[in-house]
Amino acid sequence: MLSKRIISCLDVRDGKLAKSVKFVDTKDIGDPIETAKKYYDEGIDELVFYDITASSDKRAIMIDVVSNVASQIFIPFSVGGGLRSVEDCMKVRMAGAEKVNLNTAAVSNPELIRETSLTLGAQAVVLSMDVLRVEKSDSIPSGFEIVTHGGRTHTGIDAVEWACKGESLGAGELVINSIDADGTKDGFDIPLTRTIAESVTIPVIASGGGGKPEHLYEVLTQGKADAALVASILHYGEYTIKGLKKYLSEKGLSIRMTW
């Protein structure tokens, strides 16, 4: 049985660690490099670095921050935000990231997924999906819509269809960001995560809403996620990585223990 993973998300704005609620009301809360090192020392399985305004500001990702984070940790590390070409992705890999997260640019140019997968390998390509609940319609039959530019732009694309297309184009993993649950700490969107997990064969990472250990257990079991991404509950010191892993292990899940 493959171990379930706990992944921490580091949202970075202007070089500082930031956190928002439902993708708005963003506040600076610390230093991403210090935080990455701290979580690595405490036993996090993976880290995700998002330059949250690179796409909306139409600028390149901050390579210096990527390089500094990569120099502090020795676990899988993925990076997203402002990656618009294979060349951009290669720069991130050269800076020390193991994986690249494609989001807005992949929606605009789906072939970017295929091209990056062929260049770097599917295992290095993560399709990150920002999803909003909407009324079901002919174009969005699941009731889950893909949005881009940090949740600012509606696309009219059904999230389940996009997940399947992303897999067919060569993505090796999916991150499902629920905007409705983001930063609320009220729990992951279980129906969203489960629907997509049941529609693809590649690993699914649930993101948005984790507020307590029970939420992680729910999304890793009922939601059929392969990994749970957390931010607020670690950033604000409400729970520790060791405590989360101990809880999940005692509930019978296969968890990588690092102590």
C-alpha cells in the first residue's frame, strides 16, 4: 500500500509567505525559506511553493526564492505560478525543484502539459486546478468550474473533464484546489475530490479547507485523495506535522513516519 502524504503549501507574494481565505484577503505571515526549512526538519513529506501573483501580474516566477528554498530541504518540492513555457519549467527544475505545477498557462495552452511532460517526464508535471462550485449546466455538468488567475477568471471549463484531459496530455499528478473551502479550515470539499479521484488514474492531492486532523482523514479516505495539502493549520501553529501524522497512523492509514 502506498503511503498517504501530507504536503505543505507555501503561498508566496513579493517574496513573503502569505495566506488568504477563498483566494482573497491575503496577508503576509512570514518568511518562506525559514518556514520551508522548519517543516522539512519536522517531517513534512513534500512542499509546494506557489508564487500566487505571478500569473495575474504577468511576470516570471521568483527563481531566487525557489533556489533558496531548494537549498534548505531534501524532500520533493514542486513550484507553480507564472510558468508559461517549457523553458520556464526547465529554469525551475534547474533551480532545484523536483516538480512543476502548471495552472493558468495550461488552461490557455493545454499543449504545454504535453510538451512539458515529454521534456521533463510525467512524474515532474503537476496539473494544479483552481475549482469553484457553480450551477450545473450543459457546459459544466459536474457543477465544478475551472477558474484561473488566482480565482479571478471564469473559464466555463468543467473541472472533471479538465482533470481527465490533463491526465491524457501527460500530467503525472493533480492538485485540486477548492476555492470555496480555501482558508476556511471547515474541511476539504469531499465530493469534489472524490469525483475527480474516481475519474483519473494518477495521484490526486486535495487542497483547501484542512482545519483539523479529522479533515485530513476524511479526504484521504472518503475523498479518495492520495495526499492532503495543508497550510493554515501549520502556519499558525494549531497543529504539528508529527501530531497530524500520529493521528492518521493511529487511524490505520499508511503514513511515512520520520522519527
